Amino acid sequence: MLSKKVIDKILKSNSYFEDEFDFGKKTLELTKGSREWFKKALGIKNTDSSFVDFYSFVIGPMGKGGQLFDLEEILENYKNPHPLYAQYPQIGKRYLQISSPEGEHSYFYDKETDAVYSVDWSQLEELNAGKLKPMFNSFYDFLEWYYGDEDT
């Protein structure tokens, strides 16, 4: 589920899919088939997550901290991971890279726990070993920060 604040910011950006959004209720109405696609295509465990809702709705997400990948880029990176990640097998299995590694930093989404990690290239070994602490414990919390007005 997405908060009203996040939905409003996405609607103001005019960068969204209209297919599964009920404009009268201002809510997403995703079908079971749409949710199952995320499980099959990306290995998402919880298809009721904010991650699934968000990426079923938004195109080219832009908030603080730089632009997130759109769903097509996430899928492409999942199928064809960056060669750097070859030495870190857990990263490709458990995490989805959701932003560009420009500046030697990227956000990663944990498909098992819904957490979001802020990872510098020097921290890839820690992420791979499960020793890095998440920036946010849920994708919902990450979105509240990403589309928030405060600098935290």
C-alpha cells in the first residue's frame, strides 16, 4: 500500500500508469495476476508489498536522492547483472538494484525482507554477507523518506 502523500506526489509528477489506479478512490486496484508477475519475474516474496504497488504505478520515479530505476531497468539488471556483482552471488539472488551505481553508490531492495539498503561499492561484501544494516526496514518507509520534504 502507498500513502496518500506518495500517491499525491506521483500524480503531480504525471509519471504514472493509469491502468490499475482508481482515480475516484485515489487507490491502486492491482489484480492478483499483476501481483503474481512480480513473484515470477523478479522473485518478490511478498506480492502485497509497497514495492509491488509502487512499481505497478510509477514511471521513472524521481524524488530526493536521485532517480530510481524504472521497472524495465530493474528487470534488465536482474536478468543481466553488472559484471561487478559476479563476485557477490547473494546480491543477485536476494537483492534488486533500484538505482544507478553512478557515484559508486546505489539503493538495493531486499526481496525477502522488504528492507532498502544504501550501499557504497566498498560495502558490497558486507551486503553480500548479510552484515550491512538496512537504511529502511521497509520499502514503504523508504518511499516516505524518498518523497518527503524533510532532509533526513
